[in-house]
Amino acid sequence: MKILVCISNVPDTTTKITFTDNNTQFNTNGVQFILNPYDEIALARAIELTEGGKGTVTVINVGEVNTEATIRKALAIGADDAVRVNAKPHDAWFVASQVAQYARQNAFDLILTGRESIDYNGSKVAGMLGELLDIPSVSIIKKLDIDGDKGTVEREIEGGKEVLVIPLPFIAGTAEGVAEPKIPNMRGIMSARTKPLNVIEAVEVKILSEITGYETPAPRGQVKLVSADESAKLIGLLHTEARVI
């Protein structure tokens, strides 16, 4: 079984985010980048599914040369080889188009993504890939098993869970519970240095969106304490200031 895992290079959650050029550009100075945590889950499950010679795992990233440290970490975790599409990931449509182009040329039985990237939280790539490749796609799965030419996935829905049986090939966006992220060991780190990392040029894609500016969340206001016997005052504040009623 051939599995393709899409990975992204994202800022560490402890990084302080700032912007430049009148809030139109993300400031990368001093930012620590990591492998997207949800993609780590996808990668861990892919490795589990192919253990014991049952298949191969390829990771793919759309990014510039500065993402290669993150890609090497994926190889150290256990991926067999990697591909970097040499381009800035403009948006989800651009990324999905690049991955789809590579997937068309290299038949994969299963394509995994994280449920979302922790920088933009879009949850779009898996669905777009399904449309572009004309194969089934299911997002935010909590469990994934493969049996022969079919996969079984579980998703949480309101009031319970949904179990789907899907013929291969298909695409799945993984969430917590699918697998536990793996920590690279010394052997994996050493072997990652010699594993193939192929760099390919991006295909031309029409840009459909543009970021015109970033805004940081408004600072939190002061806490106002209201006595338990002043319910009318509390209701007034919720209506005029919090605007939740």
C-alpha cells in the first residue's frame, strides 16, 4: 500500500505572532517552526499501517527551502521518502492543486492530511483534494483502519459517531485519536539524512484569494465583578457591553 501524507510547516504555538508592512505580511523573524501537530497524527497512523513491509509512506510539503528541517523531521519519524513542491503556499487551493498534481502522477492508495493546520485552521485541503482527484474524501476522522481494498473510518457527529466504509483510494483528514504522534529516535534521525527528499517545481495555478491584512485579537478587558444580589445590573452589562443577550 502506498500512502501519501501532506505535511505543513507552522509556527510553534508558543511563538509570539507579529506582522510587518502595515500588517500585510507575517513576520517570520525569530519564529520557531514545527511540523503541524495534526499532520503528525496522520503520519503516525500511516507508519502504523505500513509497518512490517506492508507499504510505503511518502510525505509531501508545499513550501520553500526553509521548510526542509520540518520535512527531515517527518523522515526521522519514519516516512520512507519526501517531496517538496518549491513554492510559497499561497492558500489551501494552491496547496491542494500542487498535491493533486503529484498524486495524479504517482498512484497512491491512501492520502492523509491533518484535520487543519494550526496557523490558518482552514480544514480545506482534504476536501479540495477529493474534488480535484475525483475520489472520496472524509474530514475530521477519529479512527482509521484498512482491510484489503477498503478503509473504515469513524467520525464524531452530533449525538454519536458515524462509521464509514470507503473503497481505496480515498483521502482522510485526521484528528486526535487516530494515532499517537511518534518521537524520532536516534536511528531515525540518522537515517533521515540519507532518505530521498525530492524537490519539484510547482505547476501554474490561478490564484483565487489574496490576504490584504492581518489583525490581532483585541486585548481582553478588565473583569467586572457584580454582586449576587444585583441581577439587574448583570443583565444590563450582558446586554450593553458584552452584547450576548
